[in-house]
Amino acid sequence: MWWWSSSSKGRSNLERFLLGVTPKPPSLSFPQGKEEIEYFRLGDLWSCYDEQSAYGFGSHVDLNNGETVMQYYVPYLSAIQIHTIKPSLMSRSLSEVVESESSECWSDSESEKLLSRSLSNDSSKTWDAVSEDSAFDPDGMLLLRDRLGYLDFKYIERDPPYKRVPLTDKINELAEKHPGLMNLRSIDMSPASWMAVAWYPIYHIPSCKNEKDLTTGFLTYHTLSSSFQDNVVEGDLSNNKVKEETECCVVNKRIPLPPFGLAAYKMQGDLWGKTGFDQDRLVYLQSAADSWLKQLNVDHHDYNFFVNSNF
């Protein structure tokens, strides 16, 4: 992975955090010709957050005074957008969706119309294959749909952190009305499918004072589609099936979903950007998140709050 440290002295605070928040759902596969197509199910992805949602995620942080603490965070679902390759895999009419007072939640194929404005002037290479003119001519919607797929589900969290429930609980709540959140496969979703996870700090061990960067929160962006996984699968490559044993099954391979974008909140010191490499990474990942949201024409409440709070 591109952020792994090549130094023999170990990884930085930022590297350890990014690796730790990378979910790795078990890889499933099916034959297609002479090749095996790897994919994961959304239900297995959410299982990666079960323990973190219940007890928190701990990441080692090296302090400037030479000490090391274990900083714990709770993951919250900040946003999710699912574009399916085929229509109506999990869509429901807008009237069937119960919206909370301060959150956006819908699954409506009519929302495709909003995507006609999704191409920004500084689009990255991800969407270079789509002409900017296609957003304004009669055939543009077809081209856009071919590229982005059908917007079947979207959720944007707007509640303040103290009103939120951990990621697993929120997914279970949403899945009651949208079972596709558990059943869809990564190969069912287009490259425009993504989610954002907010990581808020809760405590650190041992306790210490005057470390402002231990209050830093993070927002990580992850793809949900097989299209951006680049066939990266971790585990035993000699067998790409799930081995059945008498009492359990051993998963040989997993699909890592590293953050492609990042935003930070209350980053006031240098704990997370001690090296030039880390500083470059922070700039790159925030730029990638910003570009992604602009291209999909998404007003992401948490992103706006995180970025604006640093000024």
C-alpha cells in the first residue's frame, strides 16, 4: 500500500492510523472464464466495524516528549452513496423513506438528475473519460449513467457527534428499510459508490495533558466498488476459496479498502505530520476527498465542518 513506511524505524502516527482504519472484508470469488473475480459483500464489510463500534479503535501515538499512548476512537457512519450497475437493486420510493430531522437519507433513481452537474473543472483522472459537455446535452445523462451507474441509496449524517450511534448500529438501523446494505456485493456497485467514516477520539491510555493533537478527529473516505480495488487481495494466494472446517471457516483472503481521502478536525500540532512525507499525504488525501465530493456534487456536512474548523 502506498502509505506503508519504508523506514526500518517503523511507521509514523499517521501511517499507523491509516492502516488501522482500513477495513478488510473477506474476499469471495466466482469464475469468469479463466479468471477469478474477487468481491466482498457489504454485510461482511460492516462486520469489520463490530468490535470498533463496541469498544473503540486504538492506535499507538508517539508523543513529542518520547512517550507513547494508545488513542481510542469511535467510528460513525458519516456518509454513504451507493450507485448500482443495474437499476432497482435496492431502491424504494421516496415516500417510503423516513428521514431524520437533521440527516439526509433516500434511495431514489430520480436523484440521477442531480448528477448532471457533477463534473467540476478540476476533475481528476477518475472521470476524465466523461466529457464535460455530456452533462448538458440530451445524451449526457446516458453517458453519465453509464459512468456513475444508478444512485440507489444515499445517506448524509448531519446530527452532532453526541447524538450519533456507532457505525454498526447505524448500519443495522438503515438496513431495516434497505436490506441491500447487507446483501449487495462490490461487483454490483459502480465506481461512484463510496462511504465516509468519522473517527472521534474518546480517551487515551495512559492519560496525559496538554497534547492538543490527541483531540484530533478524522474523516476517512473509502470506495465500495470492485473497480478501484486494483485486484489487491491480502492473504494466502494459493487458495482463493473459503475453507470449511468442522466448527468454523478460515478466511484465506481479504480485500483491503484503504482511505482514498481524508479530512482532519482540530489538528493543531505536529503529531500527525512530523515528516514531510506525512505532510504531503495529508494535503494529498484532503485534496482527493475535496475533488471526489465536487465531482459527485455532494454537500458533505462533516467534511465542510472538519475543513472549516481548522481555520
